[in-house]
Amino acid sequence: MSDPLDMLTMEQAGNILQVQARTIRDYIKRYNLRHVKRAEGHKKPHKLYIMRQDLEQFIFNQWNNHK
């Protein structure tokens, strides 16, 4: 069983939804998918993460809205 507060990278979230990481970035912009921006250092100023519970809520909301 996974912790709902697990932080997922764009690639991990994409694997769960079977889409590419850039599609997850589009979901962030298009559907206001909640995410966290974390500073990673000088060369890569930030990286985006999604909490597992937010991804699960997004999936639930999208499926219920498209019936």
C-alpha cells in the first residue's frame, strides 16, 4: 500500500496514467492539477511533483465529469 502523500515526478504520474510527462504538465495547466514546485539547484532551478492523493483525486474527478 502506498502513502497518499508520496510525491510523484511527472514521469511517475505519466506512467500511472499511461501518458507522457509532457501530458501531465498540460494537465497541470489545463485542469489546474495541484502540484508542488521544488528548488533543485543552480542548473535545474525547479522540478514539479504531484502528491499521489492529488493525482488520485484528479483521476476521480475526470472520470466522474466525463460520464
